Amino acid sequence: MSRSRNQLTASDMPRRTRSKLLGMKSIELDEDQDGNDEDELLVLKDVTIKFRVMKSHIVTHAYPNIYTIEEVKKDISKKFQVPTKFLMLRENSSEKPLEDSSRLFDVCDNDFGIIDVDLELVEGAREENIRLEPQVYYNNFSLPDIITVRIPADGTEMEGRVSRDLVVEIENQAIIKPFVGGYVDKTTKAEYHDAFTQTGPPLERIKFDGILSRDTQTVEEKAIEIDTPRDQATINYGDAIEHSYSSKYTDRVIIARKYESYDEMTKRIDLVSKVKLIQRNFRRYMWQKFIKESATEWRRLQKEQKRREIKRTKARQDEYRKECIVKTFPKTKQDFDALYAQVQMWKENELKQICEKYSGAPKIAEMNMLLDKEVQLLNGIDRQRQILQEEAKKARNEQILKKLGDPVKWVGYNSLTIQMDTLRNQRARYLTNYYRKLADETQGTQERITLLNRLSDVIAKEVHPAVNETLFDRERQLLLCNVKEAGLDLLRKRQLPLLMDIISTDVTKEYNEQKPKTRLCKTCTRVRSIARFPLDTRQTSASICERCVDLPGPAVDIAIYRSILRSIRRDERKRGALSSFAFIIQDNDIKHIVENIWHGHSAISNATNRAELRLPRWDTRSDWAPWNCICLTESEARAHLKIINLELYYEKSIIKNIKNKHALSKSAFKQLREIDQIFVESGTWWQIGLNANNQN
């Protein structure tokens, strides 16, 4: 450590220290100078520079005040690993950069020796992809060997005393750690040292007794008894007093008191009153504990009830939102049924109002207007339905064509996927191009004629029963006769199914593939696929197709009854009753139960809102069945499922009414057990009107 002064001269400082402060540049003084030269002092002070990097990071360094800006930039460029030519130093209060020839004592204008500058890059640095990374600086950071410490002046000193700077040189002397034993891991070859291999005192202060141990900085404590194990008297032996007794402060002196009888002692102790006091306080404690537990449970139930109410409200909102979306953009058959049902409901309300307000000729006029509006609404729904059917048909044809054109794939040796492009796939892709061109309606007349000529030549080579038809020749002749395209729509609609049938037919097989299983509908006398016959548990066989089922009666929104059926099946799954009749009963059966047996209202509150009705179990200990259910609202159903003894909660009249409903259900669904047995054993119920939606 160097000595401290207010001002240090070049002659007072050691040669090594001066070289370090001046950036390895020594200061040469003439040795033959006389004593008067001592008055010429070379003032060497350290200046602290605060570098602001990217306006957010601050880096601080100390430099001698005779350093130039160029030397500072060279030093800081090494730490940031950036070329010096791309760096620029600028004071915070000035927009002009500092000149390289300026020295620090010219730039520093305060008494504290601190310069605040911004470290920035020149404009050409971004093109060279050069950045100032603080992390690079911290990785290369090292503690300086010499620092300047400013010691403030003491207030008690004489006036005029100023603070002084103390130049401190830091010595880095690492101690030598002795090796007192260790071991080497046979697997990783890592060497582990014991005991004093951790950082400790210098080597000369260590007392090593030659014992090798793995104990590292541990202390073992032992308890030693220095007093007598119990309080006892001490006998002193001496010349003055022999065998004298020395009392201790813990000894008790017993003094005889007046005789006390047992009754007097019992009265004084009063054990009964103390026991009563303990019991009273204990009962008070138990009562307070019970109140706290009850209050906690009540708060928990209130929170749980609030959470459930929020969940139900959100579910109702989601259901209402979904219903609005479905009615605005219908896609499935059930969506259109809901629209038809809504139109029917609107018609019934309008008829009711017309009958109440009008009579005679005005009534007939209103009836005619209502009929016209109904026809317009039904036509609009039917047009939307036809558009969706056409789009679905086009999408289905595209999927079929893509599937026919894909190569054959299989998993071969070593789990490798192998693809084979057969002649059939190539033929399908070739004909698919013509199919898409034929479906394009933006072609001109000449382009259409050219396409029909090429397609006729291609089709003539195909082996297909419909190849002899001259649909393409007809359109070509009509186009040559300048027939308008509006009159060719029907002809073009017949061409696309023909070409689709030719593409999907396998030329390697004979055109006598086995046809799907069909059945005759007793209502419309049409032969349809067996999958087009819906399942009805109240009939002995599937004899009416799905088209004829929708004809009789007004349209009904079946989505409400499907929701009731889903809630029944969900509850049965939770109870583990997988053999329940709820999994073979269908939407129409639920509609029959709600409308014809329970007459569309709750058995307790007579609520008629179909969206809130549910069909829970009547007896919770038995599986669900049409003769083991009750029509209730959602809140009533939750309370009903918690009841075990029904006779204690329901009146005899209500129970009798419910039993009558169950008898009607047994009569209406008498074939349910037989159908269940037949379908389960034969497995044919998978083919009759059931799909993934019906099985939920």
C-alpha cells in the first residue's frame, strides 16, 4: 500500500506505481535538477468516468487525469471487444463528441473527479453488425490493481482542512491450500479433497498433526457433568466445626400446624367446585369450537353454492349462445328441425292472437297473410338446406377423389412406411383433373367444347356401363348451335355424377359389386339402406325410414330432448350403471315420455319450460328406466337425488300419481327388455339408425 498525500509528485511515487498509473508510460525527470524543481509538482489524480451504455447500463472506471480520450477509448474497447474506431464518447450536457486529443484533467470540471459520459457507436457500426453487449463486458471484468479512496475531512479539525485522496494498491495473494487426504472417483476420475482443502487461514497458521480425516469443519460437542446429580446437604470437616450441617437455599423447613380433619381438608380444597369450573370452561371451549367450525363450514358452503350458481349461469349462457348460432347458421338435420319447430311455435302464437282479436272477414285476411309469411319462412329455410346439401356433396366428392388418388401405404420392414402408386391411383388422379375442369363454370364456349372433345376420347377407353351415354356429345352439339348456357344447367348436373361414378369404379374388377343391404319402407314404399331406418324402442322392427318419420305431426325441436337424454346417461355413467336402459333409449322415446306420459310439466311445481326439465331416477337405488324416473326441473332434480326414503318427503297423493305414470311407461315400453336382449346378443343394433351422436 502506498502512502497518502494531498498531492503526489512524480519523485515521491515508486517507479512501478507510476508506470501503472500512466498506462505503462514512465515520467522521466532529470536527475541533475536542483532543489528548486521540487516546487514544480506533477499532480497525479485518478478521475472516475461513468460510461452510460444504451441509456440503461452504467459502467464505472478510474483513469489517471493525464489520460487522453483516445487512450480511454482503447481501454474500454478491449473490455467490450469492439474496435476503437466505432466508439464515440459524449458528455451528457453536450451533444458534441469529445475529441481524442483531449486529456481528462481538461474534461473534468468538478472537485470530485467524476466525469459522466455516454458511450455510443458511430453511424457505420450498425452496418458492420457491431453492438455494445453489457454481458461481454461483465465476462471480461477484472478488479483494478490501484484504486483511489477519498477520505472526508473531520469536522472537529481546524478550519480550512479539506478532504484528501488516498491511492490504494490491491495485492492479490492467494494462500496455498494444504492437501490432507482425499479420494478419486473411479467412474468420473474427479478428485475430491478432505478437511483443510477449503479456503482457510494461511499455511503457517495451520497446525497439522499428521492425521488424515474426511471430517470437514465439524465440531463434536460432549456434555460433562460438573455438579452433583441432585440437591443434597454437604458435611464440612474442620477444626472448629465437626459434623455440622450446612443448609442449601433449596431446602424446605417444615413447621407443624394445627391438626386438620378430612372433612375440613375436603372443604378447603373444594374439588367439586373446581371440577365444575373445569367442566364449564370445557363446555364453553367446545361450544366456541363448534361455532367456529360451523361458521367455517357455512362460509365454505356459501362459496361452493356461489361457484355452482356461476357455473350454471355460464352453462345456460353458453347454451343460449350456441342455440343462437345454430339457428342463425344451421348445418345439421337437428338444426333445421329446431328452425321448423320455431316457425311452428310462431305460427301457433300468431293464430292465437288472430283468434282473440279478429273474426269474420278480417280473420280470414289475417289468416291468409299468416300463411304467406309461413310459406316465405319455410322456403328460406329449405333454400338454405339445399345450399348446405350441395356444399356437403361437393366436399364429400372431393374427399373421395383425394382418397382414390393417394398412393397405397403400408408399414414394412423396420417400421418404414412404404408407398406404392398403382395404375388405379394414377387413373383416378388423371380423371380427377377432368372432373374439376368440368365443374368449373367460368370457362368460355370454345374452351368448353375443347374440354368435351378430350373428355369424350378419354371416356371412350373406359370399361363402364354408362360410357355409351352421349351426355358430353349432347352438350357439345348444343354449344355448337349457340344454345345459351342457362339452358345447359340440368345437362351439366347429370354429367358430374356420371364422371364421378366412372372415377370411383375399379376397372380391375367387374361391375357387379355386392350392393349394400336395403329394406322396403312401409310408408313411402321405397327401398333404402338399412342405416336410413331410425331406431324406435316402441316398435318390433325397423320398418319406417327416417324421411317418413319426420312427416307426421308438426316439427319438434328434438335438441331439448337430446339434452335430457345426455343428462340421464351422464348420471348413469357416474353411478356405474352401464347396463341401464338409458343407453338404448332414443331421443324420440324421451319426447314420448315427457310429452305423453308426464304431459310436459314438472310433477311437483308444474313448470312447463322444456329446457329446464330433467328425468332423474325415482328410486336412486335402482337403475334408470322409463318406469323408474320422475319429471322435475334441474334444481328439483338435484334435491330429489339426495332423498333415500321417499315416503318421508312426498305425500301419498303425489306418490300414487307417480306410480300411475310408471304403469303407463311400462305399457308403452313393454318391448324394451326384449329389444335390449335381441340387440345386445345379435349386434345388429349398430347398423340400425345409430351413430356416434346417438351413443353419447
